[in-house]
Amino acid sequence: MDIEAAWYEGSPYVYAIVGVGSLSNYHSYIAIVSGVVLLIASATILRMRWTYRKIQAEKREVDERLQRIIKRKKQQGKRVDDEGNTIIDF
């Protein structure tokens, strides 16, 4: 894994750790605000990544199902288009 990929995956956790550390300095309002902002950023990034990866997994599943349908129809000797629809010749 290259350094960019490692930072991409690890940065939300770094933000969370720094945010918690910043919140522990409760004598400074700037530290408290910074800590809250970092924790919100961390949670937002993690949620967005989770949502994106969930959608991508669902798309892959649909694509795999479609490919199985197309393969089965072709094995039955039917002509099909890219969406799995049977082509009827007149």
C-alpha cells in the first residue's frame, strides 16, 4: 500500500484521535471548537465512505446477477442485448 492510500484510509482515525486530544484541553475554547470540528469531520468522512462502499457493493451484485442472466439465456440459445433482454427476430 502506498503512502497516499494509507493516509486516505487512516486520516479519519487520525482526525478523531487529534480531536479527542484537543478536547482534553478543556481550558481553551479554540481547542474545544477544534476538537468538535475534527470529530465531526472524522464521522462525516467515515459515514460517506461507508455509504459509497455499500452502494458500490450493491452495484457489483446487480452486475453479477445480470451477467448470470445473460449467460443462462445465451446457453439456452437466445440472443440477448447488454441489458439481458431477449432479441426477437421478425
